[in-house]
Amino acid sequence: MPHIDGIPERKLANEYDLSEGAVHKIIVSELSALPENSWLTKEHAGIYSGILVLDGKYVKVRGYEKKIPLLWGIDYLTHDIPVMLLVPSENEIAFSRYFGILQETGYIPTIVVVDDRAGIATALRRHFPHAKVQLCHVHYLENLRNSLKVRTETRHIEFFLKVRELLKLRDLSTLKRRVGELVLHYEQVNVVYQQIVLGIWGRRRELFAYLSVPECPNNTNLIELYNSHLNGRLKTVKGFKSFHSASRWLNAYVVRRRTKELTDCEGKFKHLNGRCSLEIASKNVAAVEKLKEKLAGKREKNAPKSER
């Protein structure tokens, strides 16, 4: 899968002494022959933490006026990607489709860590009524920062810092007491500040759900990192000619990520290095090894004569 790893078709054509058209046909053939990502999960995976970090990465596809989202989620403790789904737009219907496929694979989320997206909680309850939603604190604070225009309206900085301290609390009784104090403090000063503080208490279940799930993060930083990796790769692709070609390429990209050894994990995830995420989450490591060999075999089959 050298093309998925970032080698341009022109360079592959020169290396293999083929025309660019021939290389393109080979790539399309190989991508089409790859297993569908959710099928891999259903057949080979199953050892998951249930902590799903979910986000949408927008990609350029011909025929759509604006970029459209790839919905994908990472199981936090294994770094595996059980389901990916390209959809025309990000809404409750799209999230319901995503969670429906996730349900079919056998993945059962305990909690979903996500940015504040309309319809996601309703869609999640439809398929997983007992799963919790954890809102990303980074995005929540960034939205508040933009709403108050903190970067230009310096008078809001002190209040913003107080809100940030509220989100650092790890005890709801302390949160309740501190919210009450701030509401009284701003009662005659700033109604908007009051509403923001009360809003945090009103959404406490979504903002502090992570406290009830061991090792759950309160941010989507992990998948944001994966988004940046994908974004760098997409810069060389420069968009897709159709929805089908985009889905095919993105499926190959995710399958490749799942079967490629992790090398850059740090801190508490350092132990994941040296294994691929699908292997870490697998019920049958031997089957995953055969799959990795099969993918390596595809590359070997089409190697130049000097390398065979």
C-alpha cells in the first residue's frame, strides 16, 4: 500500500517502469480488493475499552459544494478505529448511521467523547441507551472564548479563567457550591456570566461524565492528532472525484492505519508501540497476522522485477 503511505502515482510509475494510467488502475484495483473496515472489526476485533473518542474530518469531494465529513472514532485505550463512515453532512441521521454500524460490529461504547454536536446524544441513545456522552473541554472552552471574544475583549479574561477552573473540578458537590457562589457574585453584575455558569451546572452530566469512567479523557485530543495526520496526507490527494472513490480511499487509509505498527505513542500509551491497533484489539491475533502478511503480499506482487 505505498500509495496510501504517501508515495505519489507519478513516483510509483517511474519506480515500477509503468505509465501513470497503469499505476492508477493497479491502485484502484488494490484499494477495491481491501476488506471493509467495519467488517474487520466484526470479524477480528472485540477487546475494547468502550471509551470512544469521536470526531468528523471534512474532505473535499467533487459534486459537493462544501467539504463533507468522515465520521470516525478511536477506541481510547487500544487506539483502534472500529468504524469509519463518509456522510454528506453531519447531523442526527448521519450519527445514527454511524452508531448503527458500530452496533453491528459488536462494539459497545461505555462513553463517547465528542465535540458539542447537534443530534449526537439522541442518535447514541437510539442504539446504545446506557452509553454516556462526554463533551470535549477543549472545544467547550474554545467556543466560550470565541463567544466572549476573549482574545480582543480583555475584560472577559478574568471570568473566562474562573470558568476554566470550574471545569477542572473533580467533585460535583464542590462544583455545585462554586456555581452558587459565582451566580450570586454576578447577580447584579453580568447576566450573561450568570447564564454561562448556570449552563455548566445544567450540562454537568455531559461535562463531567468522564469522572465516572476510569481512564476516560475529557478531550478529543487523540483523534485531533489523527485528524492532523490525515489532513497532511489529503494535501497530496487534492480532493476526490466522487463519493465512491473517496469512501474507497478513506477505507484503505483506515485499514492501513489499523494494520501498521504504532511507533510514536508516549506516556501511558508507550506500551502500544511495536504492535498495530487491530492486533491490540483483536480476538484472534493469528488472523490479524495473516491479514498483515496478505497486505504485504499485495505490495510484493506488484514490485519491480529487481525486487522480486
